[in-house]
Amino acid sequence: MTSTRNGMMTKWALALLAAGALGLAGWGGKTIIADGARLTSLETMHLEFGGRLERMERKLDRLIERR
């Protein structure tokens, strides 16, 4: 009788561990995707600001050359 009880407990324990592992993996995947999207938008903003600064620098250089 104890062998069937241990077998049932083992099945329940494995099922709970598997469910927990799948839940953790799903959460981790969503987190990675969300962070990737956030990083992509930050990189885009960085490139835009870099372009704006370059244009401003060129304009300032032209103004300085005129004087």
C-alpha cells in the first residue's frame, strides 16, 4: 500500500514541478520579448537624437565659418 501512495505522490510532485517550470519559462519568455521591444525603441530614439545632433553641429559649423 505504501508503494502506491509513494507512486501517486511522485506523480503529483512531478506534475506540480512541471507546471511550475512551464509557468516560469513562459514568464521569462514574455519578459525577454518585452525587454527586447523596449531596447529596440530606445535604440531608435538614440539614433534619431544622434542624427539631430549631427545636423545641429553642421549648422553651427556653417554659422561659425560665416563669421
